Amino acid sequence: MDNLDEQAQQVQEYLSRRRVLQTLAGVLLVPAVAGCSQSAQSLSSSPTVATSSPTAQTHQQGHSLYTYSGHKERVTSVDWSPDGKRIVSGSLDKTVQVWDATFSNTFPPYLYRGHTDQVLAVGWGPDSQRAVSGGADKTVQMWDALNGENATIYRGHTGSVMAVAWSPDGRWIASGSTDGSVRVWDVDKKALKYLYRGHSADVNTVAWSADSKHIASGSTDKTVHIFAAETGKTLTIYRGHSARVSSVSWSPDGTQIASASWDKTVQVWNVATGAVAYTYNGYNVDVAKKGDTTKGVLPDLVFSVAWSHNGKRIVAVTQTYCGDICAVVVTWDAATGKNVAFYPDFPIFAVAWSPDDTRLVSAVSYSDVQISRVS
């Protein structure tokens, strides 16, 4: 198999782990889970395993806050603008769409059609005025979010772009690709700053620390790399996972990383030392194995993880026991890994917090994009 065939297989495997009904797409916006302090008493557990008493709540029809139906195929990536007003979503339909997150219809949706192939990653600039996107056409594109003007196309990746992230200080964009590299682009100069080649396989995820000084990248080589944003110097290599790393997220204070993997875990660990604070690998597993899916979650592939802006909670999206038609959104107390709450829901592949941490927007594999009540 040649390199292009391998890249195509990687993208297809990454995006099609589950059968998707009619291969359509949507985005779900939901209120965030109630505060972690409201859960019942915790169960005894190992210090590195996240467990607590169940507070599961099944998604109910009629609790949707908003449904966005602009995409024609599966949504692969979502992000919420820092000012809270808009959401950007990317799709296999080759479009990036920017739409109103306030339900007021103040901003008509804008469709960006700069990509010639599937859009696999999207993100906002810190000014909430510009967006960045990457896709199977091997490009990274930066553009004005309201009208698509002033577009800059960054070329150089030789594989599909699986991840993009804009630095909080606005100076740089990082992109990860199936070519195994992370590229850091200079926003003002509209040029490549440097190429990071630390990984030995596809790069699936990239994330910036809040101070813009460090970048975290996760790869199919099962590692997470932390490197200096200015120089590309490798600072830490985390080797705790036994399968591909699908998603990474920084704690707001920059001291910890939450990394999600197809080894069916989310691991929270110290950036400086690599010491693991705790591991999520399912919840009340013995109960779930007996068929009571209202009180437990079986371990399964984890597709996405996100740390709340206030640092108090972590949300993850995992494949689930109910087959091909739903996923589980799991949240927990970021400091302890306890006070687990989980929500069997639609097929979901990506998730992002609202800036005030009261709602979640999720990429769902249906024909609609929905904002729903889960609490």
C-alpha cells in the first residue's frame, strides 16, 4: 500500500469507527452538567482510577436548546468563539459553517467553501473574528469568519490535516497531520515558522497552553509530546497510553494534560513530571457489564476530551455499549476524577465548552446540529 492509500485508510478509520446512519451530520448544543458537588457519596477506589456514585441522566427529547441543520454530511469538528456569540463547525461535506450560538438569529450562517476535500478540523482565533480550518486537501486555511474574506492558505503538509489550533496570543497556528508532523505557522507573516517532527506516526490532535508558550500533540504512535512553542524543542514525551491518542486538552493553569485514547482511557497527568493524577477507564464497569446501563459506562474508545475554562470539570466523548446509534458524554470533577455524570446520547465525535462553561456543543452524526438539555 502506498503512502496516499495509507493516509486515506487512516482518515476513514478515524472518522468511521462506528456505522453512521445515512452518513449525515449535525451539531448538538447542550447545557453543561450540573456542578460536580451535587453528586452522591463516592465509592472507594484506586487513587489512579476515576470512580464515584452514579449521576447518569439520559438525554430526553424536548430538552434541545437549538438545532443547526446546515451540514449535509457528518460534522467532524466544532469550536465555540471566545466571545460566546458564534460556533464554527467543519464537515465531510467540505464546508466550514459559522453560525449564531445565541439563538437570536442576529448572525446569518456563513458557509466557507475554500476546501476541496473533507474538513477535519476547525478552530477560532482569539479575537473571535477569524477562523482556521484543516482538511483532507492537506491545507490549513485562515479566514475572516463572517464573510470568508482575507483567506490565507498554508501549504506544506503531505497528508490530511487532522487538527488545528490557534495560539491564545494570536501569533501562531499549529496544525497536525497524517504526515506525522506538527507545523507552526506565523499568522502575521503568513508563513511556516517551523516543522516539528517528533512523532513517528500520524498526529491526531494539537493544543496550546493558555500562556501560548507550549504545544501538546497526540499521535497514533501512542505518545503525547510537549514542546516549546517558540523553538519546537521537545520538553516532555508522555508514554502512558497503549493505543493512539485521539485528543488532548490543557488545564487552564498549564500544569496538567488530559489525554484521550483508543486504549479506552482518559489520563490526567502532570506536564512537568509525567505523573498520572488519575485515569478514567469506564465507570461502574461491573454494573454495566451486567446490563444496567443507567448506572455504569463500559470502557471503550475515547474520541474527544475538553477541560472547562474554569478548570473545574472535564468532558469526554466515548464509544458506547449501545451499538452504532449512540455515544456517551461523560463529565467529572477535574481535580479528583470523581463525581462522574454520564449521558447516553446521539453518535458524537467532538465536543467543546461554551466560554462560560454552562453549555456544550457537540458534533453529532445525524442530519441535524442540535443544542439540547442534558442536565
